Amino acid sequence: MEKRTTEKLVIDNTEYTTGLSRRYKERKPYEAPVPGRLYSFIPGTVIEVLVSVGDSVRQGDDMVILDAMKMKNRLKSHVEGTVVAVNVKPGDRVTKGMVLAEIS
């Protein structure tokens, strides 16, 4: 039988002593989303790209249509600005968290 060791874990300035799994220790660290980036919130297939580099967008404008789980999801801009990069094209399969477009 494998002996479990305990480690200290701090959450919101409170320290806990607990056993941490290998999966937890090897997880990808959290990174806050960058406001000017449009991320895929779910894996899927790009159906349509509605913007091009140089286009001006406002908050709430549709940018990409993503087919995921038999639904067509309209991904919208969270900020106002100019499109500086479009990283996908129709037919591309994307993963969760992938950067689809960038706005400055």
C-alpha cells in the first residue's frame, strides 16, 4: 500500500494541509484571459469567420461562428478595437482555450 504524504496548499490566504494528487500537481497553471483575445470556450469546428484583419469591431459584434455539440455558437467581441490577427479559417477544428482572433 502506497503511503500518501501531505502538503500545504494556500487558497485565499488560508493554509490547508492535504494530500495532492499527481494530476493536480501536473496541471496547467491558471492564466487570466487577455481582454483583446477571442478564445474558443469549447472544442468545435469553425463554420464562418465574420471579420478580417483591419476591421473595426465594437463590443458585442459577432466575430466567429463555431459549430460545437450540434449547435452554432456566435463568438462575440468583448472589447472595442481593430482586428490585428485572425488565427482560424472555416473548417478548422479548434480546442478549448484556443485564441481565434486578436483585437487591439
